[in-house]
Amino acid sequence: MKRSLLFALCLMIGACAQRADSPMLIPSVNEIEYGRKSFSLPKTAGIYADSELVSAGEYLKEAFADRVCFQGVTPEDATVRLLMDRSVAGIDTYRLSVTHAKVEIRCNSYGGAVAAIATLRQLAVKGDVPCCHIEDSARFAWRGFMLDVSRHFFTKEEVMQLLDYMALYKFNKFHWHLTDDQGWRIELDAYPELTTQGAWRKPNNHDEECMQLASRQDDSTYLLPEDRHVTLRGDRLYGGYYTKTDIREVVAYAAKRGIDVIPEVDMPGHSQRAIAVYPTLSCFDKASWGTVFSAPLCLGKDQTIQFCKNVYREIFELFPYKYVHIGGDEVEKDNWERCPRCQSRISHLGLKDEKELQSWFIKEMADFFEVHGKKLIGWDEIEEGGLQNNQTVMWWRSWSERSFRNAITAGNEAIISNNEYFYLSQAENRGTLRKVYEFDIDGMFEDSIPTSVKGIQAHLWAETIPTFEKCCFRLFPRLLAVSEQAWRRPSGDFEEFERRAFAHLENIFDADSLNYRIPDLKGFCDRNVFVGQTMVKLSAPLQNTEIYYTTDGTIPTQASNRYTDGIVITEDTTLKLRCYTPTGHAGEIVTLSYIATDYLPAVEAKSLYEGLQADWYDFKGETCAGIDSAAFLGRYVVPTVAIPQGVSGNIGLVFSGYIEVPEDGIYSFFLESDDGSVLDIDGVRVIDNDGPHSRLERSGQVALAKGLHHLSARYFDYNGGMLKFGAIDSAGQRIALPAAWRLLHE
Ligand code: ACM
Ligand code: ZN
């Protein structure tokens, strides 16, 4: 359809760009014109789908099954029509027209049809569907999500639930991390013991950590579910696996939703479970641990290579998609250095070292995959010994962007999934949703994104995620920001995205009783001060959030005090807060200190200059305290607490000077950093954001009398590096220091 025709149609339906009741779509669509009327979902309706879209029609029926009973009819009689139109360009392109009487989807692919259904599902969230015309297509062809089911096991029903939400948010690749050191989860005919033994284990260090978290945070979603335990030969064991029938069922369920399934059987490292079952697969016939990672498969033994191929031969039969993931990450090479067979393979093949041995194995497997019509994907370590063009690189190590660049420069396909942004198993904080949304993928390239970049992918590693509830808590709402990134280049208006994401939490997640991380409350710093007494006023971004609190140090529960319209504080107090969703899911525990204080008196100083002094040290340590014992590298004057131009590599910075404030008052600051940072004013630790960590914000208050006060800040960067400092205004917004608060030095 030509654009002019679209707008003629829009005029006919009385189009407008926005309506008060327009649902908030995630990801947002390229073009939408609303009409004035709505399409009321009928109790029964006729549906027609072109032959290639029959399964999509089935999916649509299932998605609306609780509201509409669909019957198959001719195109002329259909209320809902799914039509293939290959003349339309673009990735997963579709046009969705909703009039008061009919719904029509035209698409250029199966992916376009399921994307249109996702949009329709979201449009219908509140009941009637607003009349509209949408033109939409994807930014990336690869919109992936990976689930680790080895460290902790997720049932096929849980996997299918996730697939359904993936489809709702237009993800189309499901990477299933099926094996690792802690559990083998896929039944294979050639090696039945991999699951009869390898799927079960005694409680391990991850389980221990989960138990501790469950108790420390009074959080039952850290408890290993009862239904994932068996008793074998008197031992209570944890685990689970998928039969071949389960796998086929999941693959079919995904396919109907336009999702390809990429299995991963991690080799030659992360193979301890397989080695525990068949010890001769390893160099020294036993499962063991090396310096950092588990001891790998022995690549000197022909029988091990045969095992790898036999495993993948069965995998190929189960998974119809072309791409299959071999892992290839984090391979401990100590055993190979000491193993006569591995050394003999190295010398026989004329390889340089153990890195080349790993590379030889990946190439051997890539060729084996290719012979079977498959294409190998590996984690970015597979690039280290050189790549063949039949290898796709999944970039995960944020600190090794070089591997990603090397891959695309060599013309290999690559997927962006660097851990800093896409490892959603990492705990969230106040800044993480914004961080994913604001990741500037286009900004990584001088020109447009190269076509060898297939797309992006998020990952969930399950070491400390033993339940589906905890999995959803970690994924949402961050996965919605990944969805926005995968489908469209974000507009840059984070607050607008956040409003949409929050609407989804209330309208979809609460309605489905699906867990998510409750958005951060507002109205406080980590460290708060008051003079006399104070009234704590909290605000929650979601209307239905219930807030409970304690002042005696205990963890708040739904039996604790419920926050209504303020908490009066008259003495030093530790306030603990915990939110609950309307369906009873608990949020994180927030611990705040309230400190009774007087205004710190101003100090005297003469001959001051604008800005702060910043001293740079060659620092490699892990706490701010040690920075100035490292070698001094240079002195700078900076307008605020920020990394001076030209400072990089090992960074330890000590900022010193004064802050001048215009009146007696309580002043609020934040420090966001990767790694640690601290802020002291007049010798008081106002913000403690110390220690090695990824990007994290902490905030603090101090009561200051009008005039000058000593200010000192410290920052170090272990691996990554960012530093942001500013004030917090009365609405809780993070802002640059107001001009009236001056930073000065001697
Ligand atoms: C990985 O996180 N080892 C891919
Ligand atoms: Zn060996």
C-alpha cells in the first residue's frame, strides 16, 4: 500500500495521531494513525489466514481464546484476516488495520504476522481495540533471549510461558543453554546417563547461596522448588531434564509464535556434568576444577571428539533452526598443557598452543555443523584463534570489544549481547532500566550498523535464580527495554518509555500475576539528615504498590506498618521499606538512614579558584581509601566531580576543594560510578558508593550552614569506567549542581 493511500484511508476512518485511550505499545511502532471508533471484540468471529499463515492464525486464536471463539471462514466473510503480501519490504514488516468491524493483517513473512498479533494483543489489553492503521517493521532480524536451565532448572511449562511473553514483545530467537557444569538437561538416546545421572546433583554452592539469600531477604522466591527434587539411592538430589518429546513440544510452541530455538550444549569447557558421568571424556579421567573454570573435555582423544559429534547429531534432529550454539566460552587450559594426548594433537596438527587447539576444535565442529546444514554460533572466545566464515560470534565480554570488532571486520556474523547491558541476571538498581534503554548501539559504529551484526540478545544466567518468580523479577521490566532496542532505535525519551513500561506492569503483569521488579520509590536518599524533625513522604511510580515499613531493623512484611501519607521521624532512625504488588509479590528491601543533625558550620578560606583539584593515581586496588598510596600521575582542575579529559586506563582520582552554598539548608547529592566512589563534606561521609561494582548510584544528604565547606571525593575504575556527580532536586530528579552551589579550590 502506498503512503498516500494510507493517509486516504486514515481520513476515511477519521484518523488522529493519538487518542486519550490509546494503549501504550512496547516496542513502539513505526507509524500509527488512530481512528475515532473502536473494534469491540465479539464473542464469536470468523477468521481467515493465507496458507503460510495458518499457524499464526492458530496462535491468534489461542491468544484471544478467553475472549473470542474464532471459526475458520472465507476471506470475504472473515472478521479477522491474515494475508501474506511479499511486495512489502523490511524485516518482519506488517500492516495492521483495525476498523470498527474488521481486523486485517498484511505481512511479508511469518515473523511479520506474529509481530502484528503481538501489537493486536497489546491494543486489546484494556478490552476494545481502538480503530487504527499501523505500519511497522523491525530494526534487527535477531531479537534474542537466552535462558540458562543448567544452574537451576525451569520446567517446560515455565519455558513456554516465557516464550509467550517473548512473542508479546516481538522477540524471535530463544537460546536455550541446556548444559553446563551444574546439570545436563536434554535427554539423548546415545548417552542416557547424561540425564539419568547428569540431570541430578547434590546441593551445591549456588543452592547454598540461594538459601542464604532466601533467609537474609525473607524471600521465598530464592527457595529451590520441591518439585525439582528426587531421592536416588538414598540421596536427595536437585535437578530435572527435558525428554525429546518435551523438546519437540517446546520447539513447536515457539515456532507458532515465530520464535526459532537455538540449543546450546557448551563445549569444550563448562562440561563438568558430562565428565562426571563419563570421566574418560577428560584429560585425566576425572571431573575437576582448574584455576578459574572447570577442567574441559580432552581434545586429544578421538573418542571425545566423536562424543561431541554424536551429541550434536541428535541435537540437529531435534531443533529445526539452522543456527546451533556450541558455547566455547571460559575454557581452562591447564589440563591441556599437561595432557600428553592434547600435546600430541597440538604437535601432530602443527598448532602453536592450547588456544589454537581450542580453535581447531571449534573449526572442526563448525565444519561438522555445516555438513549437517547447520551454522555454528559460539561465545566471543571462539574468535581468539581465528575464525572461519561459517562461525557466528555472540559477543558477551564487554571488556573484550576487540573480539566483536575482529569478528565483524573479518566479515563474520555477530550478535551484540555484551554483559554490561544484556546480562539481566545481574541485580537491578535505580539506574539499570535506563542504562539498557539508553545503550547507543548505532553510536558504536561510524556509519550505519553493519549488516553482519544480526541483532541483539539478552541473557539470564540462573546461578542464583532457582524459581520462575525470581526469573521474572530479574527480567522485567528490563526485558521490555531490550525489546524496544531490538525492534526500534529508542527515541531517547527515557521518561516516555518508562511510562509505557510501567503501564505494562500494571495492565499486563499484574493482571497475569506475573512477577517483576517494582519500580523504585521516590522521596529519599540512601543517607538522609534532618534538623529537628522530618516527615518522610514516599511516592511510588505504580499506583497499586503497597509500601510497608519498619523502624526496628526487622524486614518489613505485609503485617508491618503500612505507609499511607507520611512517616514522622524525630530521632536517628533506620527505616526499612518493602513494596508489594497487588498480587502479593514482594520488592527489594530498601534500607535508609535518617540522622538528626545541626547545620555544619561554614569554614574560612582565602584565594579560591573555580573548580576542584583532581589528582590522578595509577591505581589498581578495590577501595577508595588506598588511591593516594599508588603512583601519582598528574594534577587537573575540573569543573565538577568527573573524569578529567585524557585520564584513562588505571584510574584512581582524588578530588579536593570546597563547596559554597547560598543558604542554610539540607543538600542532596548523588554519585553514580563504575567502579567505586565516595563523597565527604566537612569530614562527613555523605555518599558511600565504594568497592568494585558495575554502574551504580548512591545518594546522600548533608545539612550545611550558608558559606564554604570542605569537599573531597574519590573514584576508581577497575574495568569499565564512568563517573557522574550531581544534585537531587525536591522532586527527586537528578540534576547538575545548581549554579548557586559553587565548587572551588585553593
Ligand atoms: C558466559 O557468560 N560465560 C558466556
Ligand atoms: Zn587432553
